[in-house]
Amino acid sequence: MIEDVTHRGEPVEYEVFFRLRRAGASALRLVIESAYVRDVSKGRVGIPRNRRSIVRLRVMAAKILRGESIRDPNLNRS
């Protein structure tokens, strides 16, 4: 999620979907695939999120730089 402020000073939240790839020994390339404004007025907050599937960006970046895979925690649910 990304937070921003409109030209009227109102806060707005975006759900952002991206790809993160290695671009060298110590560099990453982040490509934004899509972003959607979370619409609170419709009684729901944008696209549903499962807190267990959230990976912090710095953890993801470190794993990609080390060449490690990022597992999907939802695949091993009991």
C-alpha cells in the first residue's frame, strides 16, 4: 500500500502491484505493474489483503539480491 495526498489535501491509499528483479550485483529493478485507489466509500477497502501474505520490501529486496526465492505463505496453509 502507498499513501498519497490529493491536490485538495485529502489522503488517498493505493494498492500497488510490482515486480522486483535483480539488475546487477548490488542493484534491483522495480517495475510497477498496476496501482489501484482503495475505495473506502464502497464499504470495502480496495482489493482484499491477507496479512499473512505480506512481505516487507526490505526483506524481499535482500532475498532477491542474495538469489533466494520468496515463498508464498498461502501455499503451505493447513
